Amino acid sequence: MPAILRFFWFLCAAFMTINIVIWRGRLASLVSQGTATQAEADRFVRWAALGFVAVPVVLGIIGLAAGWSSPFCAGILAFDSIPRLLTSVVSLTSWLALLYWVWRGSGAEFLARVGPALGKHASYGKTYSPRTARAYVTIVLIISSVGGVVAFRSMPLPPDMGCATATPVR
């Protein structure tokens, strides 16, 4: 297994930090256009940093502490050891917080207004409906989480992957 995979979550956090800096600049344009307020932009950047930078850092720390050589060692929704339990709790909490934000909070409305500017090719004049934003976020989350669980359960890890045996949950 390539040694770089040990640091996968830290690399994710680094790349997402770059994305958040880019988003910050794009949000500044939207604030100047009146599409979003400065308070909304600041709040979004703070929460995006928590979800897309801090969460991967926490997952990386769990993986390093567990001695895993790869993020695949954590599994998805695996609860058979303390590190896997912690990883699953962090993942579930993140997923539920995102769904709460778009379904019960102001996330869908905010993403409907600013979402097109946050994509690969920024579009500053386009908007979505909150319903579309909710559907998109929900579908992406369901596909990624269910797909990850199914893949982890159906493809056992090879014994030479370097997944250290962790302390079982009692």
C-alpha cells in the first residue's frame, strides 16, 4: 500500500482548504452583488471549514492513532473497534448535520442562491430552487454513504493492507 495513503485525510483537508479560500473569494463577489450577506458568507465559510477541513483532520488523527496504513482500514459504519467506532460517529454526525442544515436550517435557501458560484465553473447570475438544492445534497450524500457502506461490506480488505488490529469495543 502506498505510504501516502496514511495521510489521505490530511491531504483532503489541505485540498478543501484551498477550495474554501476560492469559495471565500467567490462569496465576496456574491456579497457585493447582494446575493448573500457578509454574515451568511462568513457563517458558511466557518461551517465549511469545520466540515471539510476539521472533520478530515479528526479522521486523519484517528487513523494515525490506530496505526492504519490507509483510510480503507476505517471502513464505513464499522463499529468493531474503538477507532472504527469513532470514525463512524464522526461520519454520521457530519452527514446528519449536513442534512439538518439543508432540510431544517437555512442551507437549502443559501445554496440555492450561491451554489452556482461555488462550482467548478462559477456562475454568478444563475440560481437554483431550494428544492433542487435539498434534492442534490441529499442524493449525493445518500449515494456516497450507501455506496461506501456497500463497497466496504462487499469487498473485504486484503490481509497485507496494513490495517492494524485495533482495540475491540466491549
